Amino acid sequence: MEKIELKIFIGMSRALNKINRATNKVYTKYGLTSGQFAVLEALYHKGELSVGEVQDKILSTSGTIPVIVKNLEKEGFLQKSNDESDKRRFILQITQKGKELMDIIYPENEDIIISMINVWNKEEQEVILNYMRKFGGIDYEKNGKRKS
């Protein structure tokens, strides 16, 4: 018999893989990779960010970011400029073309994720969310306040 911890890990992996397969269909329909979508989504919601900030937000390795940025820039979905305060850093900004694309893709992506998560009722979703927060090192009380 497998250990419960391994069963949980397998269940979490399968759930995430199922969501990723469904959402990847949206990105590829519009000619994007998941990494490209992640970069555009970060800029779409957060505004201008440095390359390092984008990397942190999308949990990507430093090796993939230059290629993703180059391809998005070539397609006209983002602009890259030097940081005025530190010439070694680049600032990324989504273009109007990128915003227009995200205005289409993001709601589709969001709808898929919501429909998949809605296999659980709201109470179950709150429990799962608290488990995920606890796993990530953030422990919340029932009223949503962070425990010390």
C-alpha cells in the first residue's frame, strides 16, 4: 500500500496537469506557449515589470525568459526598454496589441479554470485554499486573518 503522502502528491500532480492541458489549448489556439501567456498575463495585470520581477511572478527559470521576451517582442506583444535607474536591467511593458490579445485569451482561460475548480462546492474550495496556503507557508484562521 502506498503512503498517503505519495497519494496526495500524485493527486495534486494529476489535478494540476489536467488544468494545464485544458488551459494550454487556449494559449495554443492563439499561437502562444504557456510561458508566453504567463509573461503577458503578469504584465497585463501588474503593469510594467523588470525581467527579474516577471521571472519571479511566473516562477520561471532565468534561461527561458530571454527567449520568451524576444519572441513576444518580435510579435509586437511587448516592449522592452532599459531601466533609467539601472542600465543593466530591462523593463517590460505590454503593448496595445498584447492587451487586445489578453482581453480575448484571459477570460477564456479564467472560465476554464473556474469551471474545473467548480467540481468542488464553495465550502470545499475554502478548505482546499486553506490547505494550499498552509502548504505554501501561510496559515490562515477561519476569518481570513494570518496567524502569527
